[in-house]
Amino acid sequence: MSFLELRDITKTYGTLNAVSDVTLSVEKGEFVSLLGPSGCGKTTTLQMIAGFVDVTSGSIHLDGRDITRAKANTRGLGIVFQTYALFPHMTVFDNVSFGLEMQRVPKSERRARVEEALELVHLAPYAGRYPRELSGGQRQRVALARAIVIRPPVLLLDEPLSNLDAKLREAMQFELRDIQRKVGTTTVMVTHDQAEAFSISDRVVVMEAGRITQIDQPYRIYEHPQTEFISRFVGKTNLLPGTVKAVSGAYASVSLAGVPVEIDSQSGADMGGKGGALASGETVTLCIRPEKLRLTGAGQGRLPGRVSERYFLGSQWLYHVDGPLGTLMAVTPNDGSAPLDLDAPVGVDWSPSVVRVHRGAMAEAPDPALEAH
């Protein structure tokens, strides 16, 4: 039995299913992130674990104990909110100590544990300050110290870094993970930020419309998305509709707007489709990440193209290349050389091993908000 288990939990508001039949097992000491766009049900799921929202059906178990109907203040969970929720009239020390006071921990032990927690988050010199005297990153660390000082069985993080600027947010991602590893607390985090989820999680749970669509290691979520939604939501991708024309052994030939492309005939089974090898005449959607495309000299590669747009991303260049398949996105590393000129003729190439396949026709009207992530 896993340390934290959600068994078919559902939350309804009238006729609206905010969360539907969510089942998830989290091992002791594991860091799991719930990832998805706004309205997907990830925050409601976290609030049901915390006890702030009642479960309509299903059950939640912690270390073998059913806590589905237990009150929030009896679950003993550590929680870090998006807004930090610090007491403005209390010092850093008193904020961190508050939970221990509620647990009636003796004063001498309480002091020792608060000092230990503040050392862990590098805030010992700030113990006498008030929240208004701290930076955003420091307030975030106070909230984290307050959550871990009670030594909770599970730490719940609700968009904990969303109020920080980009550079500080990136730094705090790794600091958060480092602290979690030192403490060893089982952690569930809600976020809509892919980089945040992928960089510090053991596993990522992708949610869409109240349901879990894939649970996997970050690398596999990105490299082997099981639905077209995940392909669109996680990172950037080129989605190309086609038809399987022939299958021969390990390979299949797919026609993309009349252009033949060779792929792995078993790809369909790997993409969470209907299982089994691809069949001749089957409608598919190919997924190729922009960084997997290679831009070659004109007249080389699989397809001809012409650079229509270019964007400098610091460590990379993002190109839009117009060709027989429409506009493709390609990412190349910034090696210090001059970028390709606009309207420059290029070839586009890729390895068959980088192509992922979704069975069925491509969605006609993807949500532009998903494309922006």
C-alpha cells in the first residue's frame, strides 16, 4: 500500500464535475506535481487532500488510515499557500513557531525545532523580522519553514512560487527540492508551470477537465505524451495529420499532405492509443518536438523549406519554416554563430525515432491558451 492514496475521488458542484474519478498513489518521500491548465481540477484535488473541500465520492488514505471525512486540522498536513498566508503582526520566529504552539509542543523543544527549520531555509539571521521586512523569496521560505517545522507526513504546495519574479522563481525551484530531499517529506505540489514541475518532481500528474490523463516521470511525459492534449500543453510541438499508407515489419509509411514519412510501426501502441501496431489506412497525427528537427542546407533533408520567422531565446533560436507541410517550428542551439536569414531556403530533417504518433484525427480547433504554455 502506498503512503498517500486517492481512490476514485470525485468532486461535483451541482451538475459540474470539478474532479472525476481521480486515482493516485504517492510513495513515502516522493515529490509529485499536479500539472494542468486553469480549471483542470488540480487545486480542487489538493484541497480535498488537505480537507478544505469535501469529497463527493471516493476515498483518501494516509499511511493506511482513511482520512476522507477527517477535519483539516486533524490531518496534520503541512501546507504552503500561493499567498504564503503569514501573520503580519508576528516575527519570522513566531510565524514558524505558531503550528508547534497549536500542537502544545514544550517551549524548549519548540525553540530548538524553529531554529532548526530557519537554518534549513537559510533564514536564521531574520528570525526577529516581520514579513513586511522580507523579500518575496524570503517570505516564501518562511511559509515553507512553518509547514515543515511541524514534521508533517505530507507537505502540500499550492502554486508556492507563482508570486516570485522569473529569476528568483527558478532559483527557488531547486532550493525547494533540496529542502524536500533533506527533510524527506512526501510532497504534492500544484502548478501550471511545466518547467517548475519537470525540474523538481519525481513524477508528474497531468490533468485535463477534472481527470488524470497521464502519470509518469517528467522525461517520459515530455518524450512520450499519451494524448494530443499533452503534446500541445507540455512544451512546443509540431502536430501533423496523416494517413498510414503501408506497414512493413518495424516501419510504417505515413502520407502527410502527399509527403511520405517513415515511422516506427509500433508507435501507436506507445502513445496511449488503442494498442497494437498501426494498420494501413489508419488516420494518425504525428508529433515532432521542435528541437528534434534539424535544419540543413537547401536541397538536403526530407523536406524543403524557407525561414519565415525567427525568435532569439538566449540559449536557442526558434525558427518558423514554411514548406509542403505548412509551417513547422524548429529550435536550434545558440552556438554563437549568425542566425539563419529570413526567407533563407533550408532543408528540414529528422530521425524516425523522434516521431511520436497519436491515433486518430488531429483536433481541429486547439485552445490557444494551451499553445501558450
